[in-house]
Amino acid sequence: MKISITSKDKDTFSVTVTENSTTTHTVTITDQIHSKLTGGKISKENLLEMSFEFLLQREPNTSILAKFNLEVISQYFSDYAKQASTWR
């Protein structure tokens, strides 16, 4: 599995996941959610990569939304925020 991240602007990223099939996702990470989840201790790109690793342990890349705000992960996986806080 390969995760590639490209910054579109300060808060928006394109994430390509290459596994059995390749998917591309547009993800928004605001400074507020970045700070809330990590205390700013890791970059948005690192947070995004670890968030996708988290998601891929739970579902195939073809099931991940094509476009979403990072904080929506907690609505699907209640342990996400707790897990993210350990990635400092």
C-alpha cells in the first residue's frame, strides 16, 4: 500500500492511495482541528498520513469518502480522536 499526499493549499490536500485499486481523496484539515488533534506537534501531512493508515486498518480505500473534512472521521470511528492524540 502506498499513500501519496499533495498540498493543494494551506488546508486542502489530495491523497492518493494505491492498493488493489487506486483512489484519490480531497481532504480538508483546518488549523483548529489540526491543533485540537495533535497540539501542532506533527505536520498536517503527517496527521493525514496517519489518519489514512488508521482508516485503511478499518476499511478498504474504495470505501473512504472522495472528499471530506478530517474531523468527520470521528463520526464514523469514535476512537479516532483518542488515537490521533497519541501521534504526537
